[in-house]
Amino acid sequence: MILKGPYSAKLDKTGMLPYGAKVERRLTDLLEYFSDKDAVNKMLSGGENPIIYVVYEIGREMEGELNVGCTIIYPGKIGDEYYFTMGHFHVKETTSEVYFGISGEGMILMQDRKGNVFVEEIKPETIVYIPPGLAHRSVNTGKTELVFLAIYPSGSGHDYETVRKKGFAKLIVEKNGKPVIIDNPNYKGN
Ligand code: S6P
Ligand code: ZN
């Protein structure tokens, strides 16, 4: 029923039901992404491997269709850096994406292939539009779960490798209890 034809799904701060696939990302899946390697190692050696985020997805196959995904990023930090998603470019560079905030608060970090960065806030009743060609990472800067809906073309594809190798040019970290955007000293550039 979800694979073909119309459907409806329930969406709230606990996720989306029904869904076609669930992806769970733990700290061990994001080892290379967080900057503070000492903080990562300390958590893991203390036996902690927290879930950083989950995604509930309803994917479609045909050209012209839309995929829908609900992401829940848990509140937390690794060192000073807030929990975030891996982040990716779409393989098909002409595809865009719309996010809609459901619960919690955070920021969407976007970056073009030259390293120019754009940031938009995400929170309930807010839409964030991600134009073609920008990598995107979502960051939970709040004290509760950040939940949002994503809608994007079915043939977008996900390029995780570029972000994994180069990182984002900016980091979103907590300073004096508030989120601040700083330069990433380890950004690999072009
Ligand atoms: C898909 C869309 C989102 C992300 C999700 C997890 O194009 O941008 O559904 O997949 O927020 O992020 P990531 O970077 O692990 O796919
Ligand atoms: Zn995307």
C-alpha cells in the first residue's frame, strides 16, 4: 500500500506511521563526523553508544514521485558539538528538498561545493527550503528531540562520501549555554 498508490500517514513528535523503512544512527555510525575525538572515545570506552537520530521513511520508485521522511534527532552533545545528522548532497544535483518542523528546535546547515555555508532555523510551524546543489545537515540545538518532516524527489540519491571526507566548513557548538556557529578547523575544502 505504501509502495504504490495514495497513502496517508500519521505524523507527530514520536515519528511517522506507517513507514516503509526505519534507519537508526548511533555514535559508532558517526565516529568520523564529530570533531571532538577524545569525547567520542571517552563515551565509547565508558560503554555508551547513544542513538543520535532515527529516520522513518516512505520511499517511492517512479520518476516524478516524492519520498517522505521523518527525522528525530535526540538532544545531546559530543564535547561541545550538538547531535546532528551525517549530512549529504543529493546525487542528482537538480533536486531540492523541503523540511517542515514538527517539534523541538535546531538548525539546518547547508553548503555548496565551494564551501559557502547557509544556515536556517528549524522549529515547529517552520518550513526550510533546500535548493538544488546544497549539502544539508540538521543539528538539534535544543533540550528536547528535534523532529521534522522531509519531502524530496524519489530519484534524488544520497552522496554521503563527500561530506564524510571533507566535512562541513562550519560547526554548531554550545558556548555559554547557547548555540554558536564556528569555523571547522578540520574542514578539508576543495
Ligand atoms: C533526505 C533528507 C532527510 C535525511 C535525514 C537523515 O534527503 O535530507 O530525510 O535523510 O534527515 O540525514 P542523513 O544525512 O543521515 O541522510
Ligand atoms: Zn536530503
